[in-house]
Amino acid sequence: MKVEIKTEYSASGDMTFIMKETINEAGDPVSTECVGWYYGAPNDEDTSYYMGKLKAEY
């Protein structure tokens, strides 16, 4: 199994979702889960900081 971390951007909400995808040996996805999110476009610094944070507090 291989695990990939990807970001998916929603322009309508100006939010980036951090997705963890598990892929089997044949290259097929086995599972996908949201492991964090933040406002704004994807960038490496925010992706690293917000991974694992699923709740926004103001």
C-alpha cells in the first residue's frame, strides 16, 4: 500500500482540503480521507501546518 497526501482547492469557498489517499499495489485507490483544511489557495507551508486540524476556532 502507498499513501499520498494531496490538496484539493474549492474556489467557491476559497478553501483547501488536505486529502490522504491510500493506493494498493495495482494503483487503485483503497480509501480517501480528509486530514485537514484551511482557507486560501494550496501552499506547502499551510498544508504542513494544518494537517490533522479539522476544526476551525475563531
